[in-house]
Amino acid sequence: MTVAGDLARAGRTVTVLERWPSINPSSRAFATMARTLEVLDSRGLVDELLADASTTGRVNLFSGVAVDRTHLPSRYPYGMITPQTNVDQAPERHARKQGAAVLRGIEVTGLDQDTDAVTVTARPKGGGETSTWRAQYVVGADGAHSTVRDLLGVDFPGTSVLSSVVLADVRLAHGPAGTGLTSAAPATASASSCPMARPAPPGTCP
Ligand SMILES: Cc1cc2nc3c(=O)[nH]c(=O)nc-3n(C[C@H](O)[C@H](O)[C@H](O)COP(=O)(O)OP(=O)(O)OC[C@H]3O[C@@H](n4cnc5c(N)ncnc54)[C@H](O)[C@@H]3O)c2cc1C
């Protein structure tokens, strides 16, 4: 979405094909780091995000070890903690505002490059008739299990560091004190809690 917004702002005609019909309501990423905040800031997106977020200069790790970000040479010497929906919405709003067409619920299934352009084939997520788009360039920004990378035949060597992660957005009646990210990591696993400062809808949480 960020690339789409930037290209549209530069006057290019941009279409985003996004598999999910709407933004996922659950968080996968919850901490936005200093450099990303700077990138969002250069597009005028950071103030609205920070207004709704908590920040953490220190990350408390296991055995009393902490990572102190307060000395970073940045306007944002901390991590921003907020539900991923907030962070996802900002670049999408930016892309649409700059004139990019964002088509949701459309899954890319094919790529075919000729001497003039690239033909992208896609279909509604869950099945349906395929459609094609012609473009001078295609940007593959489709994540770790990239369809575009597979279609190009590009390898992704290496091994995963983690075997599994469970992540949940929850409302706690009695959460941990403080606003920072607190982790505990015995030998084989780790756990973290991180207050997100998401205001509870009226009447749903004490
Ligand atoms: C458990 C977990 C926790 C994490 N926590 C953090 C964190 O706290 N802070 C942080 O900075 N990072 C965190 N990360 C990493 C972060 O989520 C990724 O680095 C980031 O999401 C990568 O962004 P991306 O745009 O490349 O891919 P993605 O965010 O995966 O976006 C790719 C998009 O492409 C779409 N797509 C995929 N295939 C197709 C297709 N065929 N057709 C159309 N659309 C398609 C997907 O629906 C998706 O919307 C975490 C990752 C995990 C797994």
C-alpha cells in the first residue's frame, strides 16, 4: 500500500490487487519501530497513529535484560504499540487518497511478461471467474509466502527461526502494570504481553 501510494503520488496509474476482502481485524504485528515511524511520518501518517497508540522506549526481556531504545538518533526513539488494523489502514487510506485503485478480495494467480508489458491474472478469493490486467510493471508485495515470487520461480533459501507463534488481541480486566512490552523467555519458548491502548468500546470492558 505504501508503494502504491508513492507511485500514485508520482503520477502513475496504480492498481492494488489484495486477496483479503477487508483488513484482518486481528494483529500479527503490534510493534512499529523507529525507522518505520520515520517512513510513515514522511507520508504524513504518523501523528494520527500515535494519537491512538502506546509507546515503549524499553523492551523488558527475560532475566532482567532490557533493550533501551531511548538513545536512538530518531524523532521516534521508541516502538509504537497499536493494533495492526490501525497500521494497515493508514497506508491504504494514503494509497486511495493519492488515486490508487485498491481492489480487495482479488487473488493473483498468474503472471506473464512479454516485450511490452506484464499480464496479471487474478480471480475472486474463494473462486470465480478470472480477470486479467495489463501493466508496465508489477510490484510483488505479497508477503512471506509470496505468490509472485513463486510465479517468477525465485527461490527463498534458508530456514525458519520460529516453529510456531500464537498471538491474540485480548481485553484483560486486570492487565500488567506499565505500558512497555514485557517478555519472558525460558530455554524453549517465550511469551510477551504488550498493552495496546486500544480504547474499549463503551460497555464491553471494565
Ligand atoms: C507472529 C508475527 C508477529 C510479528 N510482529 C511484528 C511486529 O511486532 N512488528 C513488526 O514490524 N513486524 C512484525 N512481524 C513481521 C511483519 O508482520 C512482516 O514483516 C510484514 O507483515 C511484512 O509485510 P509485507 O507487506 O511484506 O507482507 P504482508 O504483511 O504479509 O502483506 C502481504 C499482503 O499480500 C496479500 N497477498 C498474498 N498473496 C496474495 C495473492 N496471491 N494475491 C493478492 N494478494 C495477496 C496478503 O493478503 C497480504 O495482505 C511479525 C510477523 C509475525 C508472523
